[in-house]
Amino acid sequence: MVALVAIEHIYILIMEMFLWTSPRTMKTFGTTPELARATKPLAANQGLYNGFLAAGLIWGLLHPNAQFATQIQIFFLVCIVVAALYGGATASRSIILKQGVPALIALLLVIFS
């Protein structure tokens, strides 16, 4: 589940950094061509942060020390849950479902495994 959350955030990175003005991404985020062009640098910055979250999860999955790997995964999953709650409160409630719920499920699985 942690790997799926990491993949989701890599996908978000790609959309926000490289495909922000594409029709599919504009439809996904509900933007117009004008808004997408105007917000492209901001979206790329957001995408970079999503990439860091994915990198942290991947680091947690690959770290050879199992105890430290679990701590890394918990830290980054909590970061994603908090970011999803904030995004849900300030941008779109769907962020809570699309990003927060998968991260919360992964977090619970890591904690209770």
C-alpha cells in the first residue's frame, strides 16, 4: 500500500510539473487553459513537493533497517495525511479522498503490521 501511495504521488508530480496545461490534467484539476498557463510555475512547485513525498516513501520501502524504514514510512505518510487534510480544507475536499484516505490506510497498515 505504501508503494501505491508513492506511485500516486509520482503521478501527481508528472501531472503538475510536466502536463499541467494538457487537456486531461486541466480536466482533472478543473482549470481553464488561461488559469493553467498562469499557474504553471506554482503547479510545478507543488509537483516537486509531491515528488519529495514519493521519494521519502520509496526510501522507507528500501531502507535496510526495518525499524528505521517503518519510522520513515510513518513520517512521510503522516505528512501526506496532513497535507491532504489541509488541501481538502483549502482547495478541494476530494483531495482528502484521493490522497488522504490511501495514505491513512497505508499508515494504519504500517503501524499495525
